[in-house]
Amino acid sequence: MDKKIYITTPIYYVNDIPHIGHAYTTIAADVLARYYKSQNKDVFFLTGTDEHGAKIAEAAEEAGKKPKEFVDSLVPRFEKSWENLNIKYDAFIRTTDTKHEEVVKELVEKLKEKGFVEKRSYEGLYCVGCERYLKEDELVDGKCPDHDKEPIKQSEENYFFLLSKFEDKLKKAIDAGDYEIAPKSRKNEVLGKLEQGLEDVSISRAAVEWGIPFPDDPEQTIYVWIDALINYYSAQKIFDQENIWPPTIHLMAKDILWFHAIVWPALLMALDMELPKKVFAHGFFTIDGKKMSKSVGNVLDPNLMVEKYGADAVRYALLREFPFGEDGDISEEKIAQRYNSELASGLGNLVSRVATMVEKYFLSQIPEIDKDPETHPLRTDSERFTWKDAYKQADEAIENVELHQYCQAINQFITTADKYIDETKPWALAKDDKKDELAWVLYGLCDSIHQLAWLVYPVMPDVSKKIAKAFKIDDLLLEKLDIKKSYQNIKSKTKIEKPEPLFPRLDK
């Protein structure tokens, strides 16, 4: 991995409030960003909002507002949601930013100058919800499968990007690994669709006023998807980040993979710009086995979940529930189950047990030992899943964007530590006055809590800092740490505190 890490989410369409799907992508990006920052990597984490297009204009009209007034009223909801979820982005971009609009017009003008844009008439089936034309074979019972509405038959004269000219170059680039499409199943989907051939794509709209004017043709506006994709590049100028290109990873849901894996790289090729290194598309949520739908009333509001379970628990539960990259089911019941079984009864109980025993048997001081800490079974026992094994699995999980495996590493090590307590029975050692053995056991457990503070930080930053405070770890180091420093021994005679419950009992 390079020293400079550039991580993006999609910019979210603001015609409605944030839902659990938006939160899922943004939490994942935040975990990656926090992880790399904790290893002293130079990280730029970008998110933001997509604010142009017919869908916005339509929603604004229904709300009785001007489009700009409408989006200005909705953007704070996204910012507040990310604050509630403890998402620490480096920049928040809006496509109504005048600097962004200037960059979009500049790049479209370059596409025209290079001969990759043509004006022509087009007739097709347009879905306002998707902001794109659909093919007949994409419809289900004559309707858009994502919005359950019949598309509108539209005919207009537009400017087209000559995407078809890049078919062979895209195939070669994907095969050569010039940019990676992940997970592998998504790459295969893209390649399969690419084999069917590419058609040129419209990059302007004649009937949409709420958008960026097309260069030298005020009767047209730039297609909202082209406008949106360019945010990844315009952010450099808006936020003075000239050295961040190309993006390390674009994170998104699978429904917008085609734009990111084919249209975006082709635009960059046409502009002679470097391609993103990785495009990763995760799956969809169902809620209690059903597709999320406002009409059904099963859309989970992440803010309500945070209010009830806390940000860290929601972050952990969403990433833990099923493999990142695949479709999966989520529900409040499942979040509650993870909260109770793995967080309250797992991590929270472990930290409390260890702190209580140190308080009872060693007056809250981490005990002194006369053995090499490196030989402790919670570090190096090949028969156990040690904290070093947990670090290794966590590192691999980040590298492969398998964030469920990161959470699994945390949970698996907690299970190891709990089992070690049951095996060694510190209370029995204390009763039999086996002070040295007791010190060895509790030192190793304190050391393990010390490691858990580092390990859980990217996923559960607040909980990590509470552990750090109780066990006297400099919590500033959690955010800027060479990972090898975390392997340092926890210091004997350090006076620790018993923390408040990390995951309080839920009111029924």
C-alpha cells in the first residue's frame, strides 16, 4: 500500500434523508481511513452530496422550494448523520460548489476538444429515479426494477461521450490489473456485461434545467452522473489536495458499479488521466428479509439506531452481520443481538472482569511479573487465537476489504481471553495464595485489553478510547500509531481504573 491513501464514498443523492445503506458504505470507508491513519499513513477520506438533476428538481418542486434552497435544507441531515455515527471524514464535497462546477465544465470541454463528444438525437426509456436510460431487457414487467415505476419514453438531442471507442482498452486494463474491480464476483459481472459491447452514453440533458450548463450550449445541462463522478477529481482543487491522485479505493453499493467501473475509467482514459486503483462494490441490505422500501415502511434510520444502541455498536453490528461485498439481511433485532451477545456480554464484560480482578487482587495496579511477556500464552500460544493472530487477520481483512473478518478477529480474540480466564481461574489462584501465577495470568489479561484498545479503534473508536482511559493508554496514539508500537509491553504498577459499562444494559 502506498504512503498516500485516497478513500472515497459515492456522493449521496440528497432527495431524501440518509438511510442504513448510506451509513454502511460510509462506516466502511471510515474504518479503512482510521486504520490507515493509525499506521501513520497520509489519508484523505472524501464523502459528500450529489445535488443536481431531474430527481432533485422534482423533489424540490413537491416541497415547494427552489432546488438550491431544497438541497441546502437536506445536506445538514447527512452531515449530522455522519457526526452521529462518529464518521471522521477529511472533506465533504457538494456538487453545487462553484469550484466543482468549474472543474466539471473544464473536463467536459477537454473531452470535446479531444473528439470524444458528439451531438445526436436519441430516443429511449428514461427512469427519473435512476437518472438514466434503461434498456428493455433491464425492465421487470415493464418497470424499473429499482423504483417499480414505468420509465418515460423520451426523445431529445444530447451530447454523447464515445464510450464505445474504449471497449478494448477497458478490457485490457481490467485484465492487466491497471485498476481492480472487487470483489471478484463484481469483476466477473462487469466483464460479462462488457463482452456484450458498449454503447455511447449521453452526457447532457436538454430538458433538465437544474444542472451545470453544458460548455457552449446553454440549452443543455451536463448529465448528473458525469457531474457526480468528476467530484473525485474536483476535490483536489477544492480542498488543496493536488498530490492525492489517483484514488486508492472507490467504495459504493453494487447498483452504481457500472458507472464507476466502466464509464468513469473510460472518461479518465479519454482525458489521459491515471485510473483509480480499486473499485469495490458491496451488496444490498434487506430488512427482515424484505427489500428496503419507504412504502413498506422498513427503512432503518441509522440515527434512531445510534440513539438506542450507540454509534460504536451500530458500526460493529452492520459490518459484522454478513460478508462485506455480498447481499445480506439486517434488522434492529439483529443489531440488538450483536449488542447483547458480542459487545455487552463479550467485549464489555471482559474489560470489566479484568479491571475488577486487578482492583481486587492487586489494588488496581497492573501486576509485576518475572517472566518474558512475549512467552505469555495470550500472545504466542499456537493452540490459541492470540492477539497477534487477531492483528494478522485484521491486517488481511483491511487489505482485502473484508471488514466482517475484521470484526470476527475482534470477537474471536475476546472468546480466547474469556476461555483463558475460565481455564486459569484467577479467583482460585488468589484463594490458594498463588501470587506469582495470579500475577502472570492478570498481567497477560491486562496486556490483552491493551491490545484490544488498538484493535477495536477503527471500528469502535469511542469504546477504544474508554478502554484506553481505564488502562492508562495515551488515546492520542490510537489515532497516530506505528502498529509496532502497540506490541510494546503494558507497564507493571500502572494504576488502572474500572470503566463505566462500555455497553450498558438496554431498556426493554
